[in-house]
Amino acid sequence: MVTPRLRPAATVSRLTRVVWAVLLLQLLGCGPSPDTSPPRAITYTFDAPTRELIRLLAEKAKSSVYQDFDRNFKGILVPESLLPYEPFVLGLSTESKIPAVLLLDAPWVQRYGVAGWLHELGRTDIFDRSELVPSVAEAFSVSLTHITGQKGKQLVAVPTYIKGNILFYRQDILKRYNLAPPRTWEELRAICRKVLPQEKSLKYGLLIHSTNVLNDFYPIFWGFGGQVNNDDGQFVLSDKPNAEAFVAALKALIAMQGSIMPGPGALKQFDPGGSLRQAFFQGQTLFMINWSTRMKDLGDLIAKGGGQPPGSLTSFSQVGVAPIPAQAGHPHRYSNIGSFGWAVNRFSVTDPVVIEHAKQFIGVVAGEQFQLLAAETMGQVPSLVRALKKVTNKEVLQVYNDTFAQKDMVMRPRPHSRRINNVLEKVLDEALNGRQTPEAALAGALAELKKDQTSD
């Protein structure tokens, strides 16, 4: 793994402010005063959606589990603005017992798990991984052989929902031409060549993000057979098959620029947040790669309706979803999993009581009632198999059945090294904006990452 290198002065100052902010948050926390809480109540980090769902369940379910939630569990709010700085690293790396349960992004689960900071959930009966959709359970599991001596991967976090990037398409237009959604890039290009000349309202065949483009690129790259890290976490992008896959995937995108995708000069218009879903909603593009949670956002735009240009969406029936295409002949299609999951701080597990409290906590915030309410109110796809069987939200079921449940779909977290991601993001931007060839972009990335390794 490539270790990030800190920059001087400004970076140190910024990180210092972040550290102090997190420490203050831990001291101030939220919820009831200590004298009203059980003496061994566990601490946890949370976000606004979690708190809102707990509040709604306390009102609707009339269950003591939810009504007494703040008495049994002590929450520490971590503002979303701090998440890019990964504020949990400070506590975990110093073996702090607080917080006991953390809400972590999928790549963090991989990194912190391999580092030995997270407790294995299956072995201690906190959570049974068979309750999760298998591909999701795999994405939140790591090898802990070097720590526990147990072979195979261990589940170290429980996601409450499934989020990944997928292909959105205009279902009504494809039906008009009697076309199926594409499985390969060749099929997508063929569809665009047939449809775009006849549908004058469409400006583009495909839109992907122009900022944080790496999130969209990873499933494309994986679909060309490439990997950045192997299953043991070793950096293998420089290996010939992976390097060739990277260049091939990037060339495939660049070849579509100016005809199917926006050219380099037109990318900036899609920098603002929400611009992709807005363009899809307004009928500007036939296909779009975006997070699965954008289905709910499109529904909100459709509900607002009025004053939109001709060709804008007016019904969910116009929206189709499918896995992101792969190279012809490749057996799998991929999604970059973006779910957060609940993990247990290994250093907080000091006796069976803590384990039992952690089990109770995860049972509440990742339980069936919680996930079903999130599906109905927030459009989230449940990660629990039994919750999926009870979902009634048609759009949630459409996303699951047409993408994540497909037999050839594989969900992966992006590489856990921030340094690798930052370097690859930079060179992708250079290549897609026409400032470097794909070969030069990859060579530059590998040289920079090798330099980091040798400097350490």
C-alpha cells in the first residue's frame, strides 16, 4: 500500500484544526447527560440520515428499542464536511476505545480492517454475514489471517443499504427502437449511432462525471479485466495485463468524446454537483453513469415537474437501469460500492458486555425495520436479504433487480489508498481533457506512485 505523504505548513495546520474539531465533538457529543445513561452504554458515530430514521422509528414503531435509543447508545456527530479528512484515523491509530462503533465508507473498511483496527463480526456472533446480499458481504470483508490466524475473509462492517454506480438509460427511447440495454461498450456505441441521429432532443449518448471521474472509471476499468490491487492488497497496476486494461478503458472513453460523450471543451459544464442528473432529467442524454441513489433524486425532479424543456422526464417509466457495460467477452460487469457500514472498534472490545451491546446496536441500526423504512422514505436498496423480500417501493426493487441482482454483477470498493486514488484522478483528468495520451497518463501515474514508495 502506498502511504500518503503530508504536505508542510498549510496541510499540517488544516489537519490540526480537524483533529481539534473531532476531539471537541467527542467531548461535547450529543444525546442525554451521562447520569441518565447506563454506566456501560457504548459510543458510536452517526450522520443525519441515521438520526432521522431512528426518530421516525421511535414515533412509528412505538418500540422501546428505538424510544430508549439515546439512553442505551451515546452518539458522536461527525459532520459530513469532516469526512474527507477521515477523522476516525486519529482515534483508531492510537488504540482509543471511543467511539466503539463507527460508520465507515467501504474503502475505509478495507484499509482499517487490514490494519487490524476493526473487530471481526462473524466469529464473535455480532452479525451473520449470510444475512447480507453475498456481493455486499464480500465488499465489507477482509483477510485477518495475520492478526487472528483465521483463514479466509472476515466480515468487519455491516452496511445498511446498497449504493453503487450503475448505468441509467432512457427506457422509453430504447423501447421505441426495440433495443435492449447494452451489456458491452460495443453495444452502447451501436445504440448511440442508431438513435442519436433520429432523436434531435438528445445532445449526448453518454454522460459520466467530470469531477471525481475515477469513481465512474473504476467499474469501466474492471470491466476491461484490470485491477489496481490484487486480492491480497498488493499494488499490481504496473503489471502488463492491468496496465493494458487501464489504457484500453481510457482509450475507449476518449474515442467516444465529441460524438457520443462531451468533448474536452464541454466537460466543465458538468462540474457543478447535480448537473448530470439534471441533464438526464431534461432529456439531454440517452445514457448516464451515476450512483444508484440518483433514482430517488430523479423521482424528486419528476415530482416537481413544470417549466422544464421539451423532452424532459415526466414519469419513472421512462427511466431504466442496468450494470455498467464491460468489454466484449469479459464475464462480469462491475459497480464501485459506495455504501457506508457499521464497524466495531477492535480496541473497545474489552469484555463480553461490549460485544453484546455492539450486537444490539447493529441489530437496531442495520435491522429489518430500519432498512425497510429507509427504502420507503429515502429510496435506499436494503442490504439485508430478508428486507429485500418485503420492500414495496417499485423504484427500489427496479434498481436492485436490474443491476445489483444480475448474475454477472460484481461489487467492489475502490482501492483503499487515498494517494493512489488522488494520483489516478489527476491523470484521468489530464487525459480526458486532451492534455495527455492514455499511455503518457498511466506512465506518469506509475512513476509518481513508485517515487512515493521509494521515498518512504
